[in-house]
Amino acid sequence: MKLYIARHGETEWNSEGKMQGWMDSKLSPKGISNAVKLGQNLNHIDFDLVCCSPLGRAIETATHILGNKKTLIVYNNAFKEMGFGTWEGMYHDDIKAQYTERQYNFWNAPHLYEPIDGESYEIFIARVKIGFESLIQNANCKNLLLVTHAVVIKAIFSIIEKRSLESFWAPPFTYDTCLSILEVENGEIRVLQEPSISHLE
């Protein structure tokens, strides 16, 4: 099976510098354009199934990627973005000003990060791992598309590459509509493409 993993397109809150998490905002014009370009780039692939985060920005992205195709979309809470609690809807600059140490740890020392009322990295990664392992074990597909979020993609690579939590944010950066490709065969996972935005070049 080939597993294609796409991040949702840029949203209004992304462009405004706001934290999203479980809260949502619509795709920006740039986000829509990039999602359409990704769909055009993947148009030659017949996906057996699309697995999607239940959040609106991911659903909207999946719709633009598929275009006129009638591929079945299933929604899975395991691939919902990390929950940021109080921070959601706040500007990144305000979070940095009000929660300086926590904000620093979130991005630079995740092993030290303590959420106020959102998800810890440990709980979040465990959630993603359960969903990811179930997906690759039970999906009887040749080509599967997963549309999800930046931190989820980081978690998936952290899981398959057995990274320490300290290395969670190691490059590459997960730009909007970035595409990763994994090959899953006999329980083995091979990375064919790390997060890439070559479809935008």
C-alpha cells in the first residue's frame, strides 16, 4: 500500500497568526489554490479511500484534492490536530507574551511542555499512534490518502522513525498542503517522500 499524507491548506487563522488546534477556520484563498494544485498533481492516482481529520479545514482540503472524483471519505478523530486548550484562537504573539515558558517549551523543548488544559505531547502522540497503526493494519488499499494537520504529520514521522520527544520538531517543515508518501508492505514502512511542496513549484 502507498499512503499519501497531506496537510490541509492554509487557513484564515494561519494567515492571521492564530493558534488553531481543535478550533477551526476556513481555508484562505491561498489554501484553496494550493489544495487544488495538489489535487491536480495527484489526479493520475486512483485512491481507494480517503481518511480525513473531522475538522473542517481538512475536509475542505480533501474535497479540493479530489475534485470531481467520488472517492469515499472516512473521518477519524485519531488524526485531529493536537488540542491546545486555552491557546486556541489566540494570536501566537499573545501566547508568547502571556505564557512565555510554556510557549517556548512547546516549540523548542517538547519533553518539558506542560499544557494548561490541552493535550500533552505524550497523550497526543499515543492517540495518533493508535490511529496510524490501525490504519496501516486494516486498510485494504493500494493507494490511500490521509488528510490531516501539521503536528499530526510530525507525530507520524516521530513514530515511524522512533524519534525522541526532544527531536519532535526536527526538519523538514510541514508547509500547507505538503505531501508525504509512505510505502507499507508486510508490516514494514518505507518513507518514499518526506513532506514536500514540489506541487507548488
